[in-house]
Amino acid sequence: QVTLKESGPGILQPSQTLSLTCTFSGFSLSTYGMGVGWIRQPSGKGLEWLANIWWDDDKYYNPSLKNRLTISKDTSNNQAFLKITNVDTADTATYYCARITTNFDYWGQGVMVTVSS
Amino acid sequence: EIVLTQSPTTMTASPGEKVTITCRASSSVSYMHWYQQKPGASPKPWIYETSKLASGVPDRFSGSGSGTSYSLTINNMEAEDAATYYCQQWNYPYTFGAGTKLELK
């Protein structure tokens, strides 16, 4: 059974760095062809892809945020991470991690992040 | 970046009605994925690689298209189909359509 669960700080202040963790089970990020992606959704709005990391440590970023994003993984502990630097109120959203095979085929429940002073 | 334009933005359908949601890409893509999202829930994979139904998706759903034009069709709308549907293309950078909110009439 594949599950993913996101965790994060809940609330942070503008200019801080947002650190998100995706803890998953039921698959391994060392398996050929496997990946994990991060997607966010502001309340009442649409979905925005942020970044992917693959089994071979290949990484892809949304160029609109690329300079602020860092994705990484800990294969041994079945975790993936996303850091977003210099956050502002526009980064307030629910953040999802999802497993990637042919598509985003399993999603976590999401974690709400609020950026507020 | 490939922009995906979904239409309509919102729509209502009666039980038993046929529903078609379209997704147009600003450049040609190899295939399209679709996700269903209900309020307060995570998106669910619904149709992948243009026409393949995800696990558990009723066969009244279908997907089709090629190049820059794709669609999701529901034959015989049911109450449980009321949701927001998003298309997504698989070229980097990945992009999603803005969503189509489907309501039950």
C-alpha cells in the first residue's frame, strides 16, 4: 500500500525558509523509474507544480521559482524534502507531495502552510 | 512553458447527461493526464496518458485527444462525479489547467 504524508511548519514569517518533508511508504525512491514531486495549491485556486526528484537523483524545478527551490531525498528513510527560500504571502498554500510513475499516481493529504507577519 | 486552457470553467449537468471537458495546450504534447478533486481532499489521478482510466475510475469516464486538444468525457453523469477536474501535461515544466468545476444540476 502506497502512502505519502507531508509535514511542515504550519506558519512562518516572510523572508524565512520553508522546509517541507514528505514521508512515504509502499515504494522506494531507489527503484528505477520512481520519483516524487511537490505541487501546491493556494486556497480556492488551482494546482502549481514545484519540483521533482527521481530515483537517480535527477531533479527538475519550476523555472518560475527555480532560484528559491531545493529538492532532495533520503532514500534510506523513505523521505523527500523541499525547501523554499525567502517566502512571502504568495507562498501561502496547501503543499502536496506525490509519487511519480507515469503520472502523479499517489498523493499525500497535503500540509497547509501560511506565510504571515 | 506550455499553457493549458480548460473549458468550460464551470458547468452544471443533470444525472444521465453527457459531459465533455476540453483542455487545449499552447504547444503540442504527447499526452494528457487528468485529476479529480473534491472539496477538502487531495487531487486523485483520474485519467492518465490521455485515455487510460486510473484504478477505480468508473468506465463512464473516457479521455481522448492528441497534439494540442484533449478532452475528458462522462457518459451518464452521476452525482458522485461532481468535482473539479484538472488537466496536466507531462513536459517540463509540468503545468496544470486552471480546472473545470462540474456541479450537479
